Amino acid sequence: MKKTSTVEKSNKLVLVLLILGLSTIIFPLYMTVVIAFKQPSEMTNSISGILSLPKVWSLNNFREAMQVTDFWNSLKNSLLISVLTVGLSILIHSLMGYTLGRNKSSKFYNFVYLFIVSGMFVPFAILMMPLAKQTAEMGLANWFGVILLYVVFYMPMNIMLYSGYLTNIPMALEEAARVDGASTWRTYWQIIFPIMRPMHATVAVITALAVWNDVMTPLIIMAGSAENTLPLAQLNFQSQFGTNYNLAFASYLLSLIPILIFYVICQKQILNGVVNGAVK
């Protein structure tokens, strides 16, 4: 009886925590949708006026937001940067994670691993101005330079995940492949790389979310260029005298759709990849 009551109490506690966690997601999402569909005249200073549903559900805010942000061109730039960054990250970081993860017994490789992972503790604010100057001098003040920086910025986290995930892949698979005459390169691409599919999905989602929502890197590197990503274009809703919340929230909902679809596609692999990648 005591065990049953303890289990019931723990279940109730978990339920309360889940409800609290869900409320932190539902309420901001509700506010975003409501404000996006409201007209500016419906926005009042009272709490009830802000929380109330729109009198007329109209798509005018979405149409105007797409015009202000040059939506399709900004979406193209964001997709280009995100897709290329994710693709390069999976290819390069998985190779580096495999090399470092399989050679941690070596002092040299272990030092290189720790040196790269320590990059997670370097704040972007310290690197911001030197990077802006260097990319401009090297002719990389464009979307290609932004992609190159992203691949470097997310290298420490991704290598740590890949090398951690490798501990769950037995060496016997590689040894059997070598006995059959396969080279290290062929063993990696035909055996190890496909097995790491859950971690590929995890790295893809983490990297894509960070790139898709980032403002500072494109703002610093691509300043002065005619090309905008979606987060940069959404800065147009903010002025010296205020913010057009109706158009801004409508634009936020539009930019949420592509990354949400990508997450839904990859979600089956994410949990397995995170859990296994955390095992050292």
C-alpha cells in the first residue's frame, strides 16, 4: 500500500509539472496567434483587450508582413544558409567526431578534442568585432562567410555529440569490416555513417534551430548588403518610436512553419540520438 501511494504521489507531481510546462508553451503561442490576427485598432492598454480573441479573423497582417520583409527572398536566403550549414556540419563534424572519438586514448587526439570542445565557452560578443573586420578584409562579408562561421561555431557541440554517440557503436563492426578488406574510409561511409543516423537528425535539428533564429551573425557579417535573412528582415517592424506587434507576430508565425515542419520530420530520431550521444 505504501508503494502504491508513493507511486500515485509521484504521478500527480509529474502531472502538475507537465501542466506547468505546457502552460509556458501554450500561453505564448496563444498570444502570438491572437495578436497576429488582430488589427492595430483592437490592441488596447487593458489586459482583457490584449488577451481577447480578434473580432474578425483576417489575413491582412500576414500579407502586409510578407511585403515588408520581402518574405520569399528572405525565406530563400534563410533556407540556403540553413540547409548548407546543416549539410556541411553533418559531413565535417561527423568525420571529426569519428576521428577524435576513436582515438581518445592518444594524448594528441585527446588534447585536440578538449581544445575544440572548449570553444563552447568562448562568448560570441568577444569574437564579434574581430570577425566582422576579418570577413570584410577576406571578402567573406556575405552569406558564404556566414555559413563558414556557423560551421565553426557549432563544431564543439556537434563533435562532442558525435564522439559520445560513437561509444555506443562496438569496435567489432569496424574490425570485421577490416578483416573483409574494407579501408577505414569505406568502413566509415558504409557502416558507421548510416548507424549514426539518429545523431545526424539531432545535430541537424539543433544546428538548424540555432541558424534559423540567429540575428547577430548575419547582422554583423552581412551588414550593408542587400540580402536579408528572415530574422534580419523582421527587424523592420521595430522603429525608434515603437514596434508594430501585429505585423511582427504574423511574420514570426510565418517563419515558424518551415522549421516546425523540419522538426516534425526528424523528431523520431532525436530522442534516441540525444540519449545515446550523452553517454560517455
